[in-house]
Amino acid sequence: MHTPFGSECPYFYGDYARGRNREECRLLQGAGLAWDSSLCKTCPVPGIKRANACGFVRLRPRLSRPALNLFRKQVQVTAYCEKVSQNVAEPHIGCGQCHPLPPAFQVKP
């Protein structure tokens, strides 16, 4: 579903039927964090989900405040691969074990 800022996010839910205006982020809600629609503006999750469709990667969100703007919160995520049981350094790419690059794309020394 599209977020209030136009990006496609699998965790965003909006119920607008029959005059309702209910919106929520199920990723933050599942982690027990408070959600506000302004968080969707800078959220990295839609970009991660577009770049990495691996079914084994689980995202763990947290809210933080940037150093220069103490009044605005932003979403930061860490990723964990359930297949190889390790943290993922770059969530946009993945762990590198679940979906290795084909031999044509590997750099040979």
C-alpha cells in the first residue's frame, strides 16, 4: 500500500472505507513503537524492500533522533537473516549467502 508520501511499503496499512481515516505502520506496531505519518517521509524500509525481496531477511526497527534536529524522530532498521542466523550489514543487498551472484557477475582475480 502507498504511504502518505507516495512510496510503496508492505508494512503500511490505511483504511479509508466509508469515511474512515485509519493509518498504521505494522512494522513499528509489531515492535511496540509509536507511529506517526511523518516517519514515512524518511523511512528506509520501502527502499530496502524494493532492493531486496529475500524472504529470510527480518527487519527490526527503532526510532532515533538525528543530531541536528532533536524534535524530529526517524526510523532506522537493522536486518537479520534467519537462514544463516546472522546480522545483515547492508539490508539493501542482503547477507550474500541466500542468493549468491551468478558466476557471470562475480569478479575474478
